[in-house]
Amino acid sequence: MNYIKTPTKGMRDFLPKEMALREYVLKIMKETYENFGFEMIGTPSVEHIENLTSNQGGENEKLIFKILKRGEKLENANKDDLDSLVDSGLRYDLTVPLSRLYANNMQNLSFPFRAFQTGYSYRAERPQKGRYRELMQCDLDIIGEKTNLAEIDLITAVITFLQKLDFKHFKIKINDRRLLKALILYANIPLEKMDQVLIILDKLDKIGLDNVKEELLKLDIATDSVSKYLEKVRNLNLDVRSFCENLPIEEEVINNLEEIISCVCQNVKAEIIFDPTLVRGMGYYTGPIFEIEAEGLESAIGGGGRYDNMIGNFINETIPACGFSIGFERLVLLLEERGFEIPHFKEKYCYLIDKNADINVKQEIIKEAYQKRLENQIVKIVTKSKNYKFQKESLEKDGYQILN
């Protein structure tokens, strides 16, 4: 049998140096988020298909890796109906599993609950730079906080984490789903077309205003409405209050966004921009939404927002919730491209032993190595190779001090 030598499309192997960087980033992330009072949780990669197809996952619901029923259930299923053959799937994000976990365990959790979760998600999409079918996700969520303290703390925590990795050139964009709805109403566009309009608006950076106009007109929206909508969207340099002039929107929404921007900026040095064209693809967002952009990548390296209605799908009770997810794969890619070096705080030693060394010599070296390991130092014991010079150079390149 001839084995295939590469991972399946969109999946990857990681060599030791790559894994070391990934683990270091996770370590800094965990330390940072712990200081903000977030607690680690874990959820399985496989979810009931009903949870994954609730019409709240946006375009990601089209990318689910579905899992067939097994045994007798599969035998009895209607083979002509794909849906009847499936009972579960690989999660496409961590928000749906978190909501289910909270609904099942809310009596045993603190309130508000501050959750930190890492794990792989899966999406059957076309792989490209920084985008894979298996992707590590890192989510921060606050459940039970009604006020904008949740948004402020989430954004501040993520900025703090990025700055610990020496990221400087990034910006946070912020908007509100209620403002997007107000724009639709202002332009006299039928509300039933809102989702289609937002999908097109979300492509503004890539296709430009003229192509957005062309696609909107294809939805059979009145020319006057399209013109009125785009004329408002064109004013991207306005602050929140100026942009919202003449929009049918509550004062509370405007004040809320202004407070978030002001409170974050007073503590961390970061560029926070109000962007009325920011959409976010998930259908479950109900209020403020935000994304992080970094130099060198066309796509965002993180994003999130408020999703007050999702947990209610499980328990028929409205529970306020807000989350922020880091695009871990893109973040690591940026670090690799700029040659980021992991700071090493432990001493690294390697004992090179002749293959014919006396038992007493081996015992003494093993004893010394064991003591260094107890002192939290990194120690290898390796048989000396014929090409000693190359072996020594390789070890020293990896930061090891050679001991004979």
C-alpha cells in the first residue's frame, strides 16, 4: 500500500519550531486573559446538527463538515434525503458550543460568567493564505453583563494581549448592528432585503462603491433608495454622532458606541475607528460589533460582538452575551513572517555521550541531567553521532549548550 505523504487539503502538520511558537502565543494569551478574570472552559468538536444549522451562523452554515448517522440509524435513513443521513457535524466556531454549555450549566457558573476557550473549528472552504479548513480559535466571552462594560473589557483584554506580542500597527473597527438596520430604514430599503444588502456592503473594501451599487440594484431595490444608502455610507470619516444624524436610531445606541470608544482609548494605546460599513458575517449579532485589522493581511485577525439572543435558543430566556474571537492562524502567520523569536528564560543543555561509553559515565550524566531538570532547566541526553561537527552546530543553533 502506498501512503499519501501530505495532509488532506486545508489541514496542516506542525514541526517543533512551529508548535513552539503556537504554544508560546497561547501561553501569553492565557496569562493575559486570566488577569482579566476569565476562566478556561472546553467543549467538544462535534455538535448536534440542529445546533449548527439554526440560521445564526451566517455563511459558515454552508461550510459544515457533516457526520453521517451510524449503524441501524443510518440503515433506516432515507438515502435520497441528505439531511436524514446526518445527525451531527464538526463545529464551525466556538460560540454555539459555549451557548449550549452555558444553557446546561448556568446554575453552577458565576454571573456574569467570563469564559475563555481555545480549540479547533472546521470549515469546508477554499484554503488560502491565513485561512484553513482546520483552524485554532481562541474566544473570550462575557455572559450576563447587560452594559457596555462587557465590550470595553473584551476589547481592552485583546489589545493588551496583542501588545504583549509587540504588535503595534493594528486598528480596531467598531459598529452596531442596530445602526446597520437604521441605515436600511433611512434609505427606504425593504427590511426583508437587509441580509442581502449587508452581504454586499461587507464586500465594499474588496469591490469598491461602484460595484456595490451595481449589486444592490440587482436586488430590485429602487435606484433612489440605493443612492440614498450609498451617499450616507460614503461618509466614512465622520464620528458616530455626526454619522447618525437623520437616522432613525435611538440615542442610547449612539451613547453606547461613544462610551466604548472613549473608555477603551483612555487605558490602551490603540487606534479605534467607527466604521459604519462594518457588518460581521454572523446572523446572531444584536448590538455592537468589532474587528481587528493588522498590516500585512487583507482579512481581520479577530472580531466579535454582542449576541444577546443566542443562549435563549436553548433555554427560552434572554441572556445578554458578548464575545471576541482571535484569528489565531492569521496571528501566528504574521508573527512568522516578521521573524518573531520566542524569548527563552530557561537554560538549555545537551549531553553528548559516546555510544560505547562506560555504564558509570552514563549513570553520572543521567544523574546530572535529572538534577538540572528538577531545577526547571531543559536537558537532552543524546548519543554522539559520527558527524559530530554538524550535530553540535545544529544543537547550538537551537540554543543548547553542549556538555560532554
